[in-house]
Amino acid sequence: AVFGVSSQQEVATNIALSWVMRRSDTVLRDQVEEFLHHQAMSERPVQIAQSDWQSILQRGSIRMVTLYQPDTFFIWKGQQFGLEYELAQKFAKRHRLILDVILAHSRTELQQLLLNREADFAAALLIPEQLDSRLEASRPVMQTNSQMIGRSPHDGQFVPADLHLQRIRVIPDSIHQATLVTWQKAGIGLTIDIAKPHSSTSELIDSVMNGSMDYAIIDDYQYRLQRQWREGMVGLMTLESLQDRVWAVRQGDTSLLNQINQFWRQNGETSAIRFIRQKYLQSVKTESLFTEAYQAVVRDGSFSPYDDWVQKYARYYNFDWRLILAVISQESRFDPNAVSVSGARGLMQVTDVAAEEIGIHDLFEPKSAIHAGVKYLDWVRTRFEPSLDIRERIWLSLAAYNGGIGHIRAARELAVEMGLDPNRWFGHVEKATIALSQQPGRRLDAAQVTDYVRRVRNYYDSYVRLTDVESSTVALADRSGSLDDRRNTHTTRRTD
């Protein structure tokens, strides 16, 4: 006997493809199901679009490609932070545009994504001289100088002569490297260590802090940011050569570049922009959440204090853990004491009725709240046919999680009457849900349900962009123990 696991990826002839294995291979089946689920949920089409200003205005959104790091963009408890992100938000809101964030793994990839028209502009504290020749730099977003860093204790005034016989790490082809060459020519016997291409500032600092390097030269704003959380790191000398930091567009996108330049010409020194710069560059801590967020991303790159519990219960019920993060982001912004107007409680806003259904009642305790929410979402998912496309089954389940299973069932039936596909949410059952809410006596807030699913999907897309599917799958497998352990887990996972 064999058992089929459908990939749910239809070809042009509408034939659903499946992988087949022996019915007795339950552990293998579970692994394949998990893999296909993660693959299907994580896939997103590459969006190529024109970046002239009129095209951007017509679609109502602008795409920024950046890097995931403390000074550009990061996420904590469902909220987005970062110097470049907050500056770009100001620009987008000025023109009533939605800001879409696209993440690259390196500055080289960042520029390539821009050249491929997968983004409209790049913002990652870029140096004009280091841009691809096919890109154009904007007016300066800011200027920064450099800082020589070392380990404490370091007594007395530091001067270049102190670098004799010392090793200093710098970014390749940077102005810092040229400065050190000048000092070498002046007779200071220092050793210049060129970091690997695309090395991060954190990697340079780590090399100093672990003793593999004597000193490093980093941007002064990076020093200001990281000195708050790096015990033992000291700034020894400020190098006064200022560098422009810019945004970049493709050559030929003149109308977009003009709009960016006009924004910085008119707003570069406003109090709102100065406040954002001070918040990140001068360590002005105006809100505890920002401090908490920055510490988290520097410490371990976590997304919330509850990542371990999210991953545990997502794996237990065979969900992508990033989807559960997205649900919590939308439901409570990671506030364990959140209570809705309807009485739903905790991180995943579980109602008393749902809690009774699944048998978990302590909804203000984070571990229990996450377990309850994931278990209830799994219960909702089982009310939809397993033969549905993996992604569509999730979107329908999220709609039912928010709006009620009865309403979504009725909306699917109405979708058939309207000539829509009852097996697809966006643009189909979604429209039928709106139509259903207009029926006399129907108590359904369709706008809330449709907005909910879209917001969760957007959060999920952000988390997917921040993690690689392959690394996430490996991480899940690493945490799940031996095959025997997994067999026991999958045998008993829904009995509690």
C-alpha cells in the first residue's frame, strides 16, 4: 500500500502532483509533508516593475531594498525599526505611498536586486563611490566620520603612533584603508588587515573583542549604536574625514531620483528627520521598546521573547513558525495581557469558546496562550479539505480563525453562486465574504476579516524574507531530535 503526499502545485492541465511512498513510512511522510508545506508557503513570485515616478504613484507603493541589520531595518514584536526604514517611511508617507521592504543578504545582492527592477530604490547607508556604475546616488541622506575601536582598558590619549606593530581591520576599498596606508608611509609599522567582502560591522567588532585583531575602524554611527550593548568596546580616535551616505536608483529613473532629492532638500533638516537620526545615531533612548528591540537584534537576532515557544508548537502542529509569528504580530503585537473588545485574550487572542473547545484556559500565560492559539488554528484547519492547495487552506483557515468557521463556509458556498472559486481566498472567497456580510441579519465584519488575512500574510512575507527556507527547515529538524523521537511526537501530538 502506498500513501500520496500532494505538493498542491498545479500544472497547466490542472493535474495536482503528488509524491508517493509506502504507507508504513510514517516518519518519512511527516518529513515530506513538513517540507512541502514550508516550500509552498514560502514561495513568492519575483515582481518586476517600472520605477518611474508615475508608475509608482499608480500602484500606490514604493519598494525599498535594504539589509537586515540594526542601522537599516529589523523587526521586534511585530514592529519594524531601523534608521533607513524610518527615513523611508517619512518619504513614502509624504507621497501617500505604502513602503514595501525587500531584503538583500549583502550590498552586492542589494545593488543587483535594484538593477533587476525588483526594487525601486536602495537604502542601506550607501557610499556613493562604492555604487555600481549603472546606479545613481541621491543627495546625501546624512554624513558620518569614522572611529578607531579597541578593547578596554586603554589609558591615556590615543595617537596614531600607538598603532606601531598592531593589526587593524578595515572594510576593503574604504577611505579607512587609504588613511592607514598614509600612516604606514609616515613610518608607523602597522599591519592592515582587509576584511572579507560584505563583512558586517558586527564581524569587525567581534574580531577586536575576541582578540583576533588589535583594532578596527568602523563608522562612527555604528560605534555610537553598538557601544551601548558592547561591554569592553572603547572608541579611541575619531577620524575626521566625513563621508556622504545616500540612497540609490537605477540610471534613467530620473523622475524618481528628482523626487528623492527634492524630499531631502526640503526635509533633510526638519525636526522629525533630526529626531530619527538622533534616535539611532546618538543613542537617544526615547522609548523602552526601541531599546529592547535593538538589544534583541544585536544579541541573537530574535523576533520576540517567545520565539522558542512559537517554534515548538508550530512544529508540533505542523505549521510554519513564521506564520505563527505573523498571527501574534497581528493579534496582540506580542502583548501577553492583550484583551479585545469581544473578550479574546492573550498573545493569539483566543476566545473563551475556543479555549473550551481545545481545553486550554490559561490564556495570559505566554506558553499556554501560544499553545492554545496554535492548537485552535490547527483545529480550524482540519475543517477544510486536505486536498486544498496548501496556501489557500491556510488563508481560509486564517479567515475562519478571525471571522468564524460558519461564516467562511457560507462564503465559500456563496462564491460558487457568484461564479468565483470556492477554493481560493484572495479575490474569490474574499469577495464572497464581503457580499455575505451585506445579507440581512448576518453579523459579520467582512472588512475586519479581509484586512486580517492580508495583514497576517504581509507579516508572514516579512518573516519569510528575513529567513531562508533551507536554514529554517534545518533548524526545525535539529530541534526535533531523533527519528524515534519524531515518531513518538507525531503519534501523540493531538491527544493532549
